[in-house]
Amino acid sequence: MDDVDRTPSPKTRGQHAASRATRTAILDAALEVFAEEGFRSGSLRLIAARVGMSEAGLLHHFPSKKALLLAVLERRRESINSMMSSDFTDGEASLRGIVRMAAGLARTRTSVKFFSAISGEAISSSHPAHAYFVARYETLRDQLTTAFDDLLLQGRMRSTIHPRSAAIAAIALMDGLQTQWLLDPEAVDISASLRDHFAALVDIDFDAPVAR
């Protein structure tokens, strides 16, 4: 039997690229609308209008409003992870990565506003993102506990706080700083505040260059 050439045609590749571009535009618009209106009030019609398409056209790419919200959350998670260390067994690299990530977030107000709006709504167990945030915080607690455990084993913890408690407090601080920054960005430096907090807990010189 002769081999079949399965290489996509230029037309097919162009269609795939156009579809990806449309999905990206929809995700961008959804981020903005959900940040401004929240999930409950942010309508698919408004999101579709910002992209210049019909609601039916939007649903061709995302089958439901819930699916669209979860896609926005997942893209945001991937973006944040790309700014951080993926190895939480290295405590210093993990905390440096969080400080670096916080500096990046301060340049994306819409993303921070989206996170604050949706996480607040998701406290309700009926919210479509409730399970997402429960899992997210569980993962963050585990990851940061691992990071502080590593620093404790190295004898670099300045405080007697338990690593698990340090992890929970760090997450609460990150979320609270984002809220304060949204309300008064001139008064709050998220990255600097996190850096100072970590420096009080652990023996890390955040001003020193990272060893290669």
C-alpha cells in the first residue's frame, strides 16, 4: 500500500492559524469582560461583540460560558507558571520566582482584576470556578510548604513559623496585596512587599545576583 501524504495543505494550515487567532481574541475579550463584570454579569453576547462576532460564532470555539471561563483561568495559570520556578524543592529559587512573578503581574492590571473578581465569586460552591480555586489553593499550599521545608532543612529560616503556616500566610499576603494594589496602585508595590516579607522569614539576599 502506498504511503499517504498527511502533510496539511497550505489552506488547512491557514485555517488552523485563523482558528487559533480567533480563540486567542475570544480569550482576551473574555478576560476583560469577566474582569469588569464578573462571571455572572459578564455575558457571552458582550464578549462576542468585542471580538466582532455573533454569540453562536463564539460558541463554535467554546461550547459554554463555563468552558470559556475555565479556559481563561487555565491560560492565566500557564502564564504565571512561566514566570516562576517549577522546582519547589529548591526553596530559594521558588521564592525568587514568586517575587519575579509578582513584578510581572503588576504590569497586567486586567489579569489581576480578573483574578480578584473571579476568586471572590468562586467562594460560592455553586460557582463554575469553585473547584478550580479549591484545587489551586491546595496545590499552592503544598508547593510553598515544600519550598519552606527545603529552607528549614538548610537552616535558613529566620522564624520559628511552621513551613505549612508560612505557606498559608504567603498566599494570603499575595492575594491581599493584589486587592490593595487594585484599589491604590501608587501606594502598593506587590513585588517589593513580598520580597521584604520573605526576607524577614528566610535567609535570602534578594538583591544579590542569582548563582548560575
